[in-house]
Amino acid sequence: MPIDFSSLIAGAVGGILTSGTVRWWQYRRDLWLGRVERLCEVVEKAADSATIYWLTEPGKDKDHAFKKMEAGLLGQQNKFDRLLTSVQERWRKADQDEIFRLSASFQDGLNGGTFAGERKQIDDKRARAVQFDASELVVVIRIASDRSLTLWETIWHYIRKSARFAKAKLEKIC
């Protein structure tokens, strides 16, 4: 039986394209999951820092330590906001709404109440609430992330992303 080089070449090209597409998707998936993992780590670290802050007795000799903790909490909150923005586009709208609801409660626990105030007091309720909100937020983020990696959600994500890209290019032209 003679070798059909056109079929051989077409099969090789098809295999290379398929393999390249799968590798590209895996790279993008791993990059995104890395950001999701960093987001969860930031939530847990911020919750631990806020718990220490809210359970520490204020005093004149601790002003410098409190200012340092407050600055650290604000920095962690900013990092949380930025990471959340970088990963949110892949989640379903309902998951985004749930995560934003939980993150509002979590951020209130970080710096609500008497945060950075002259009359800062120990607030064990806020310390417990921030830990609870953080754990719930991490679980919901992980569930939403797992859900967004299904085949259909991935395809739908790239369709939406392509549509946004095309719309932006058309707006520049017109």
C-alpha cells in the first residue's frame, strides 16, 4: 500500500495544532489557578492579621505596632482587591455576585468598626466574624473556580473574551 503524503501531512498538522491548543489552554489555566491560589492565601493571611489586630489590647506603648498592623491590613486589602479583579472574569455572574457579597463582609471585618481610631478597642466578635467570612470566601472562590474550568465554561469564557476584544477594536476604529 503506497503512502499518501498529503494525508500524512494533514494528520501531522492537525496533531500539532491540537497539541498546541491543549498546551496553550493548560498554560493559561495554570496561570489563572496560580492567581486564584494567591488570592486565597491573601484572604487567609489578611484574616489572621486582622484577628491579631482586633484581639490586641491598645495602649500608648503599642501605638507604633498598631500603626504597622493597620498599614499591613490596608496593603493586604489592596492586594486582595487587585487579585480579585484579575481572576473574576472567568467566574459565572452568579458566582461573582456571591463572592462580592462575601468580600464586602470580609473587608468590613478587616477595617470596619474602630479601625485606626483613637479609641480602638478589643473586638472579639469582629475577630471571629473575619475568620468566618474568610473561610467562607475561600470556599466559594474555590468552588467558583472549579466550576469555571468545565469545558463549556471555558469555551463560553473565550467566546465572551473574543467578543469584548472585537468590540474594543471596533470602537477604536469608529
